[in-house]
Amino acid sequence: MLLELGGDALEIAERIAGPLQRIQLAESANAQGAEVEDEVRVETDHGDGLLASLRLSWNDSTARPIARCIGDRGEISIAGADVSRAR
């Protein structure tokens, strides 16, 4: 999971919150019994007290937002993605 989606997730966090100062794998899970994790949570520090928590999972239902950024002045939420049109 982390190797598959982590780089993209960290790039998005960096674009939103600024350059990464610290990255920490907070937890991982293997709910499907595969040889690798299918869910991870990564915490990032962007300096000046700006922190992020990234949760990546193959196990989530599509009913919740696929991405959400919460700040002190508002929130950005992405409800879903149409992967059938991806090339």
C-alpha cells in the first residue's frame, strides 16, 4: 500500500501544506491476509506547527470522501473519482 500509493499521497500533502520536514509511519494493517499491508497511516510535519495525517487503504467503501484537507479556515473534500476514464 505505502509503496503503491504513498508517493502520490505525500506529493499531494506537500503541495497543500508545503515542504515535508518529517514523515512517520504511524500504523499499518493487513486486513485481507496478504503478504503486504493493505492499510497505512502516515503522519507528516511541514514545519511551523503544520501537521498532516494520511490514511491509505484498499479496504474503504466509497461512501466516504477519498481525500479531505481540514484547516483552521475551512475544509476541502473530494467525494470520489471516476477511474474508468483514467488512461
